[in-house]
Amino acid sequence: MRVVTIGVGGAGGRIVDALRRDEASRSASYLAGVRALDTDVEALSELDGLPDEARRQFGHVETDGTGTGGDRTAGVAAIETDLVEMRRAVDAAITSDAAAILLVAGLAGGTGSGATAHLAEALREVYDRPIYAVSVLPAAHEDVPRENAARGLQALHGAVDTQLVFDNDVWLDAGQSVDEQAEAVNRELAERLGALFSAGEAATGAAVGQRVVDANEVIATLDAGGLATLGYARQEVQTDRQSDGSLLERARGLLSSAEEDVDEVEAIKAVETTLRRAVRGRLTFDCPPDAASSGLLVVSGPPDWLHGEAIADGQSWLSAEIESAELRTGDAPVPDGDHLSVLVLLSGVRDAPRLDDLRVGDG
């Protein structure tokens, strides 16, 4: 699924930067276009993965090019002043093959929290395609205005089709600062988003799955609206390419068939274990699985490990976990891969304990 990705504010720009690096590590492209929009000129200059023409500063009158300093009101005023210009900057990145528009913003800051919903509304007036937001929430110990995230989430609720939420509170320990861990958490988020959007973008015939996850499957899952969360896990698996070069191993190779399949029981166990780690490990946004009304399961890895019965069993287990029959499933072969990975998208979340915490903070 090819998407146009637009970072708004400092965190949004850095995540788009991370997505560019993630895309470069994959065999197929999923970014149809990129832009970074910010009120802070210095933050834009630090994005080493984006060409100069993909960076746009706005709100110079309101911020003097130094950012909003966490002031959400300043972020709103900045985008209102330059909205037409910013929409035109984004227009140039939106190609005909883009299935959706993805706005990425940290909701702790004044720019991301204040400007993103206004930009989404302006784009909706022009484009008849889904508009999603990646909404990054601050950790509880971050020294930021507590109301920004709550108000940013609320503003985006009516402006975009779905918000894919990444909660720093899940990913940062109490003693860790965002600045110190930003690269690691951005890489984690980019890997999950990349796994989602690249699932159906096969570069060769060998990478086409038995059940392809195309743009329609992703969009149908996200049509549940509300908030969405991503689970992900991977494990190394044995393939014919892995060898220690020993005489014993080479002798075994001579006696075995090159066409020998992976043991069925082993494949089923690997998929089951990885799936449970994806769902019960750290989600991008912590919520009970049954809070979702729709789901998508994508299993990727060497073709021999993508056993049909294993994936079917995984689908049945996940359906029971989310207590919904609206679960789509697909596989994404990686012919030269040596890892089995499972991505789970849970959508349609409208209530979770974390949301109550934010409402209290907004109070």
C-alpha cells in the first residue's frame, strides 16, 4: 500500500525521516511521497533523510522560525496563516498511485498538536482518499503541557479517518528521556508502519503471497475508525542458506533433498509463538485486544515457513482474542529472509485506560 507521508512538527519530521530509512531496507517501496512541515527551521535542517524540497517551514510570523515552545495556540495560529501554502506544498507530493495520506505528529508539542488537524481538514476538501494520522503521545514523566495530547487527539478525531497511536509511555522507562531514546523509538515505530504498508508491495513474483494483503485490505481494516494500535514480533528461523560450513552439515546436505519442506509442526509452533508475542507484547498503544472491532494479521518470512494451517490457526486464535469475526489475514513471503515476523493491526478502539489518563490530564 503506497502512502504519502507528511510529518508535522519536530517529532513528525523525525519519524518520516525514520520511515525513509526503513523503506530503503526493504525490497519494495511503500512511500509515494514525503513532506516535513515545521515551525522550527533548525529542526527541519537536521532531517538527513529528506531532500531540501521535501521540507517546508511555516508560521514564521507567529514563531520567528524557532518553533512554538509547546504552545498549542501558537501552532494553530501558524497553520491558519500559512494553510494554503502548506497545502500546495503537500499537493506536489500526492501522486496518483498513493492509496492514502498519512499525517505524522507528536501531540506533546504545540506544532504537532495544534496544526495537524487543520491540515487534515484542508486536505479532505481536495482529496477523495483516506487520511490517517500517526499520533504520538507523551510519556507521563515528560515535561510537556499535559493538555496538548488530549486536545490534539480530540481535534484529529473528527478530521482523519483513523489515528494510529504510538504512546511513549509504553516505550520509555521512568528514568529515560525522549531525547535520548528518540532514535530507538522512532525506528521501532517505523519498522511497524513499514511492515504494514509494505506487506502487499511485492518486488518480484516470488514475494507474492498466497493471500495478498493489498491496499483494500488495510483500508477496510482501518475503516473501523477511532484509534488503532500495532503489534509486532519476529524470530530467527532456520533456512537452507544458514550454515556453519562443517563437514557434518555438508554430508547431511548431500543426503537430504534441496526441496525438503519445513516441518509442519515446527512451522505451526513458530507462527503461534510469534503471534502471541506480537499481541501480548508491547503494542504501540496499550489497550485490551477486545477493545478493537477490526483486525489485520500479516505473517512474513521465508516461503517454507508460511504454512497455511499455521496461519489459519493464528487467525482463529486472534479472532477469539479480539472477539470479532472481522479479521483479515495475509502472508508476505520474503524469499531471501531468515526471520519469521508477525504484524497485527487492531482498529476501531474507542476507549482504553490510557485515554482516561489523558482526559484527567486535560481536566
